[in-house]
Amino acid sequence: MTAQSDGTRAPGTPRLGNATGLSCRECGKITDLGPFYACDECFGPLEVRYDFPRLTRADIQAGPQNIWRYAPLLPVPQDVASRPTTEPGFTKLVRADGLAAELGMRRLWIKDDSGNPTHSFKDRVVAVALAAAVEMGFKVLACPSTGNLANAVAAAAARAGIRSVVMVPADLEGQKILTTAVYGGTFVTVDGTYDDVNRLASELAGEHEDWAFVNVNVRPYYAEGSKTLGFEIAEQLGWRLPEQVVVPIASGAQLVKIDKGFSELAELGLVEDRPWRVFGAQATGCSPVSEAFARGWDVVRPVKPSTIAKSLAIGNPADGPYVLDVVRRTGGAVADVSDPEIVDSIALLARTQGIFGETAGGVTVGVLRKLLASGQLDPEAETVIINSGDGLKTLDAVEPAVTVPAAIKPTLEAFQAAGFDGAGAA
Ligand SMILES: Cc1ncc(COP(=O)(O)O)c(C=O)c1O
Ligand SMILES: [Zn+2]
């Protein structure tokens, strides 16, 4: 790798910490750091390269209680922690004994990323994209989104004092629409699917040179933010890698980068390098990666989504083939669950752990159950699942599964008559 020093950088190259360049994930061609996302040789997607310094656990532990404790492992300016960002990360890793007992598992953990500033893991990727984008001279933060990314971009831009342009399919959950609009940026609802919105974003990125579409033209930097999920899981387990991890898939970037985060920690000697298995979770109504896995394909055939798990409704996932690589390399699997199974799993998570996940969380818990039942997941192996978003943003989904009792008069008689007194009462 190229050493990081001024002499090795092209003029005008942005200063993004220990990042040294971009490399093509297909042909390996190396490019300078900059606002590039596709290989000029083969159009393959680009990925950030680094020259990591020697880093100790103590160095990391001395950092802030957010993702910037891992700044040396991210493509961000060195002083990122002192800039105005939403400071996401360091969310709780909850020991899930209640759910484990219900499912017959020995040791289960939930990485509860609903605890982020806008209540999903997207705050991580957006914070990294914003820091890199500002350094590269972009003036506007933009995105096509299935909802959570819209919240995160609008909030992060507001905090940084720059303009946001956020585009979503018009049929999103009302909660996600409101929790984006409140930040006051440019908010565009589009009559179409996410994949339509994504195509429009690619066209706009070509028209507006100073707009950073976080998941399009600055995608190599954005995607690196999800490594912090892998870093935190390992650190919170006491600098140990889990044996199994179950991750929801929309574009697939989160899954691929959690695996990359584990690999980097092992390469740096920060954790013991022992095998881990990565499992992917989709909703049956949008399961192109699960289908490709089941059929043994290397490519993913696009689908038109139809599921209550709208945050995962990406029919043409950019990282689909890389998900297949990771899952097959580590001995994992990809599976999918139906909408009723998603709702049932949201309720199970809430009942056993007191955690109200969004539909993506229901997908992940549902797939955990399914893979345990099929014997693909080992109930004896230490397992982490990701709850990537908050149930308060997908309220409609749980309505059929929840019974709200009729109001009673404020009297002892009414309380007893309704049956609330007995041991077996609801
Ligand atoms: C709550 C939630 N979980 C998971 C994902 C999947 O992320 P990725 O696109 O990185 O696969 C998304 C994407 O929008 C999401 O909103
Ligand atoms: Zn290439």
C-alpha cells in the first residue's frame, strides 16, 4: 500500500485520514482518492484502501463514545470528532437471554441500532459520507432513500448547516415522511419505487457536480460507515468476534461491511482471528439475494418489491453479488420471511426483550428463527443479530398484532370486572 505522506498524494487529493486511494472491487485497478465511485476501466464499484497505523485497543477506548473512536479506520479527516456531526454509534449490545431462551439458543446478543440519533444504523453511514463529502468540496448532501436514510441525511445536513436534497418513494410509512420533513431540507416524494428514485438520483448526480448523493456518487465512503457496526460488536463483546451474525439486507452494503470490519480488526491484531459466519435476512416480498443464494447463482436477478418491510425494499441491490461472496466464504446463508412472519417476529422481540424494532428488525428475527429451525444456524454458537431501526417508524405494520383493550371506568369494580386482577390476566 502507498504510505500516507504528502509526497505520495496527487495534487488536490482530499485528506481523509489513513485512506490512501480507491480500488476497483472487480479488476483491482487503483485510483486516487476523490469523488469517484465506478472504475474507469471496467465500471466496477470502487472501495476505499488504507495504510493503517499501529493501533491499540487502548487508543480506541480513549476515543469518543461514538463512531469517531474508530476514525483512524475510516475515510474521514483526522479532526472529524470536533466537526458538527450527529455523533452516531456506540449503541447498546443487549444480551438477549429472553429471546435466546424462547429460541433454544445458548448465547444471543442484539446490536440495537435503533438507539442512533435518527433511530437507525443509517446515521453511521451518513456521518462518514458527510465528513468525506465536505472534505471533497461537495456543497449539498443528497440521497435516494427507502426512509431511514432520508431521516439521517436530512438531520446530518441540518446539524452541519448545509443543504439537503432527499428523495423517497411517495408510498413510504407516514412516520418516515414526517421525521424527514421536520428537518426542513429539500424533500422530494416520488411516484415510483425505490429503484425508480435511485435511477433519478443517478441522473441528478450527473447534472449537479457539487451534490453528494451519499449512496450514489460518494458510495465508497458512505458504505465504510457500516464497518463501525462490526467494530462495536467486537469491542462490546470484550474484543472478541461472534461466531455468527445475522444482518438485514437491502442494498447489502451493511452486511458486506460488517464482515470487512471483523476482517480489519483481525488483521490489526485487535481481536483473535477465528472464523465467523455471516447470515443475511430479506423479506420474501423483496428477496432477490435470498433467491440467488438458494439457486446457487453468482448474480442477483432484480425484482419488483412488495412487502411491509419498506426499508429493505430494494429490488436491484448494488452489493447483492458481494453479499453472496461473503455469505458463501464464511459458511453462512441468506433466507427470507413472509410479511406475517415479520409482524410475528417484531412482537416476539418486543415481548421477550422489551425492544421494539422496525420491520427490518422483524425480518432479522424472523430469519434467525427460520435458520435455527432449518439447522443452518447453530443454537450453541455465540450469535449477534442487528436491530437496525426503530418500531416507532413502522407503526402500521404491528397494528394487526397488537390488542389495545377497551377503556374501563376508574373504579376497583371495573378493574376487577375486566379481569385485570387475576394471575392469568392479560
Ligand atoms: C432499518 C434498515 N435496516 C437495514 C437496511 C439495509 O441496509 P443496506 O442497504 O446496507 O443493505 C436498511 C436500508 O435502508 C434499513 O433502513
Ligand atoms: Zn475495474
